[in-house]
Amino acid sequence: MIVFFFLIDYSVLYFLAMKILEGTIPEGNTWRVLVLLSLDENLGRAFALGAALAFENQGQLITAVFVSDESEASIAAGQNLMDQVREKCSEGQTPYPLIIYADDFDRDLKALIREANIDLLLLHADSATRYDYSRSNCGIVAMRGDRYILRRPSPGE
């Protein structure tokens, strides 16, 4: 009787599900902070804190926006947001902005955290986008208040 054993690397399976449309995950093993951004929100305090922490700790700032389709409009909106990221970083700081297509946000967020070896996840707790952060293998800071402080004025205001 012949018995076969198969080793499955689940991180590879996670990574195969995640599709990075723009940007690259940096190489190396330095301290990393991931700031989740949303197309319908400003960068906010989570971004400011993430940029400051990465800069002060000689770490890497990774920003990610997840899109649910690969349309030109979604990618253009993501590129606009990532341009803002580059403009707001300190001189000498290199951000690693990512635009990621996700059909399962929770699975793909966990895949990104694992693949990029994220140490700290920063996000807006009052964002319209909800994620399941349980079983994440990194520290998590959820900041509230940006939705109201940084909201865009409605027409006529």
C-alpha cells in the first residue's frame, strides 16, 4: 500500500485569491504598518498616524484600497487616492500603495496581512466598509471620528 502526504502552504492559497491591480508588496523583513483606505473617504487620522509610526520606526508604510470591480473608474479613483498618499508622506518616506481587487474582502485582507508580514493594521472604525478582523496575526488600531471630521461638504453648504 502506498500512502501519499501532501503539504499545503495555506499562505500561497491566500495569496492566489488576492489580486493586486497596482503596486507591489515590498521585500525585506522590516517593521510594517498597513493603513486601509476607502475610495469614498479622505485619508484621515489613521493614515497620518500610520505614516508617522512608519517614519519614526524606520518602518514601511503600506496603504491599500480594496475595490470590488476592475473597472477603469475604480482603478482611476484608487490611483487618485494613492497620489494623495504619496503627496502626504514625509520627505524621504517611500509609501507602498496598493490597489487590490477583492471578491471576498475578509479573506483578501487576511491574505494581505499574511503575505506582507504586517505588524500593525490601522483603519477607520466608522468607515462604510466593514471587515472581519478576528484571527488577524497583527496588532490592530481602529480609529473613530474621521467620518464626521473630514466629511465632504454637501452641495449648498
